[in-house]
Amino acid sequence: MPGGHDKHRLIQWIRAEVLRTTGRRYRIDLESLDIQSLRELQRLLRDLEAEKDMAVRRSRIFPWKSP
């Protein structure tokens, strides 16, 4: 299967990232997703991390504007 190694590495990255950010393991069948869906999931996780970081920075700069 072409890209099998890439898919395996991507799945490992996603699992490690989810564990790092949440501290929990989730039983998600990532192997059933195609490589494009896994890349989109990776992009989502990175976007969520960036949004979190931006919210933290905003709250430190403007503490009076907290929701």
C-alpha cells in the first residue's frame, strides 16, 4: 500500500498529540480513515492548539476583556 508508512506515522502523531493535550487516550479507529482524512484531522488539531495559544495570549494582554 503506497503511503502506508506515512499513514502509520501520521496516526502515531495524532495519538501522541491527543494524549499530550488531553492527558487521555481515546479508542478511535484512526486506521479506518484514509490519509486525506488523517491529514485534515492533523490540521484540525494544530488549528485548535493555535486558537488555544492565541486565547491565552489575549487573556494575558487584556485581562479585563475575559468573557
